[in-house]
Amino acid sequence: DWPTVEVDIRLGMSFAPLPALTRGEIDLVISSDAVTTVGVRFEPMFAYEAHLAVARDHPLAGKAFVKAQDLADETLIIYPVERARLDVFRRFLQPAGVEPAAVRQAELTSMILQLVAVRQGVAVLPDWALREVVASGRLATCALGPEGMHGMLYAAVREQEVSLPYVKAFIALARSLNGSDDLQLSRKLKKTGSQGHSELIPLEK
């Protein structure tokens, strides 16, 4: 629909995306971490649930959910970002006073999934990133706690560009592909307790 708009995807965690966004080096950041940033607006796209990913033959594979203590003897594979930005530490392990046996870092989701599949560790990832590997039978997943751990994925854009037609179209597409409408998002924002985002703007489909 937007033949004149070029798409260049920058992967990895080795750069600071929000400063790059404010400097105009990139135009949109997809993040679950809505950090209040001057000149940046966080538009919620869809809610998700974080799951523990384990190998199919891992002892935890048969559990409906895990407790924080279940990770005390595990190698936890994470993205190379500060622990304060990772919900698995901030919302799950630290409140229970639990530290995993070891922590290993990997930049790419595909590498994390491969390491989990060969029993090199476990990882906490959003459900949308795990659907394909779970459906293929490569990995198993468990909820984090009996209530699960829920979050919201945002599109961060510069405030003056949030109403650009192609930006609105991108966010609307992400919402529609995940079955989210404005009312559902408003309810899920309250459920997840998400902070730092701007007021939800209804977007034309």
C-alpha cells in the first residue's frame, strides 16, 4: 500500500534504539518497554503473555506453569540488556529472591531458541515469538506463575510523526493481525499495568 516508503529493519540489542529514534536515525521502535522519553510517543499494538521456553525433553516441559524457584538451578538465556529492563527479573525472579544458576546472553531470538532446543538453557520470551517453534514441536512452554506474566508491545514513534498515514497504517495492521481493537487494548493496558505510554489513539483500519 505504500510503495514509496522504504523499510530497513535493524536487528539486535547492541545499540540504544530510543536515542537513535529521537536523533532521527530510525523512524519506529518496537518495544515492550514504554520508557517515558521526551518527544516520543508509545502507541500500544497488542498484548502478549511471556512464557518460559524449554526443550521438549526438559524436566520442566510437562508443567502448566513454573514458580520462580524452578529457575534456581537453570541457565537463563537473555538479551544483552540491563536486568532492570527484563520482566523475568523485575517481575518474576527478584520479587521471589531467586537468582538463576547462570545467565547467558544472546542478541538474536533465533539463537536463543536454538540454544534452548539443545538444552543449553531456558528463556523467557513473548508468546508471539514462540508460536511457530511450539507448533513445530521443537520446544515446550510453561506459564510464569499461576496467573501468567502479561505485557504490552508498543510502537515508539516521534510525537510529530504519530499521525503520518503510513505510521498509522503500520500500527493498525499490527493490531488487526493480533485481533486487537481499541476497546480491547484499553482493557489490556489496565490489566497489564503498563506505564509510560501515551493515551491510546484510535487508528483507522
